[in-house]
Amino acid sequence: MRIARRLLVLAAAAAFAASAAPLDDLARKAANGSAQARQEIERQATSGDAYAAHLMGMMRVSGKGAEQSDSQALAWFLRAAGKGHVDSQHNAAVIYESSDGTLKDAAQARRWYRAAADQGLARSQAKLGALLLDGVGGAASLDEGRQWLEKAAAQGNPYGRYRLGMLYLEGRGYERSVDTAAKLFQQAADGGDREARYRLALLHGTGAGVEKSDAKALELLRKSADQNLPEAQFLLSAIYSTGQYGVQRDDKQAVRWMRRAAVQGYADAEFSLGLAYAEGRGVKRDAQEAYGWMLRASRRGHAPALEYVKDVQWKLEKRRRSGN
């Protein structure tokens, strides 16, 4: 549930900021360790106050002021969401969408994103548009999806602008326009969207729709990688492996970025990290580590990793039969 917590922590910080409102003041005290303040917020939440329930959800999801619990956070958010609290509707949707466990429910995520989107929340409009485009949580709808993205983009939402830019880049629902896509990516990147920075880096690398600039491409790629986008991390590792874009070849740096992508389950990075261990490139040669990373990649259907694992297993079986 780390994804949902990451998405909600900033909102939690805002909720606990200094304010003249009594509940906000209590939330700040609870975050600083006051059990009495937390109990008072919970009392008001249980009595039906939607904002108090929202604050209880924020405390539960962030672990500030109450024990961290995604399931308890969701329960409080749903209380407030049912009363029309827009931020709680969005947060409930985030948990439903991003959870890796029993809380995951794409249909419920779509339902609550829609509820918040209908109230004009740009973040929810962007997420709802994306779910509709991708057919997650229900039937896919290009027309409705792009309409929600347009609404989110009009409000300056970075993710909405990024996804809208992808539609223009791919020519889905619009006449293909790399120039329009590049402008939307730039706006989204300026707003901090990591995927937009990655896509804009690729455009600067080729000069499509923007000025060709290896330096700009590398700058954007680093920013995206620092934001933990596995695709950007893997590409950065490849650049260090080959010494492109004016970067001096550095196998240790290549492995560093490769590992950051691999631990997120990025199959190409898992395979490449396994290969690095197998060859002793950037790390000490280690057949066991190599096999472990190859096995992880193979379980995601990575074809070369599957072949590597089969070959290792065949050799082990052959050795066993020969008694060596």
C-alpha cells in the first residue's frame, strides 16, 4: 500500500497544517502525539462529522496521530465520502486502485473517482479519464476518457495533461500531432509529472516536436528517474552501460539504476541485473544472484529470462543425473 500512502502524504501534511479551524488544530496536535486530540477527532467523526472522518483517514493512512492502517484509513474515508467529502472520495479511490492486497477493487476506484470528478476535482478527473481509456474497473471508453482528461488538463492537472498528450502522440481520438503532445508533456513536466518528463526526454533525444538536445533529454531523464519511474531508471542504466549522451561509461552507476528499477518489478531491469551478476559487470560475479533475478523476470514472462532459467535448470538436472 506504499503507493497510496505516497499519493496521500502531501494531503495529510496540508490537513495537519496550522489553521484557525478547531478540527485542523486538533489534527495538528494529534500528529504531534496528543492522544486527547485524536480521541476528540474520532468522537466527532463517529458522531457523523465528515471532515473529522476525513482527518481520521489521513491520520490512519499517514501514521501521523494514529497507527498506520490502510484498511482503517479506507473505512474512515468511505464514511466521509458517503457524505460528499470530495477529498475523501478521491483518497478512497486511490486506495482501491493502488492496493496490492484485498483492498484492491478497480470498479470501486472508478466509482469514487467519478464521484469526486463530478464535483470538479481535477486529480480525480485525470484518474477517471485514465481508467476509462485503459478499461480498468469497467468497460473502456475513449470518448468519455478523453473528455475527463480535457477537463483535468483545463484545470492544469499535470497527469491529465500527460495522458492527453499521449492521445495526441498516438493519434487516439485526435489527429496525431507530436507538436501538441510535446506542449502538453512540457506543461505536465513543469508541473512535476514523472511520466511526462520521461516522454519529453525521449522527444528531446530524437528532436520530434521539440529541439533535439541530448543535454535536455538527460536532464529530464534524471528527474524522472529520481522520481522513481522504472522506465526512466532502466533507460538511464542503459546510458551508463554504453556511455551515450555525453555520459562516461560507468558499470557501477548502470547497476545502481538498474537495481532501482528491478526492485519495482520492472522485468527488463530484473533480466539485465541478472545478466550483470552473471557476467560480473558492475558487481561481483554471483551465479546465485544472477539466477534469482532471472527467475523473477521469467515469472513476468520475460522471454530471454525464461530461456536463461531453463538452461540453468537443464544444466543442474544434467549434473544431478551424472552424479557430479
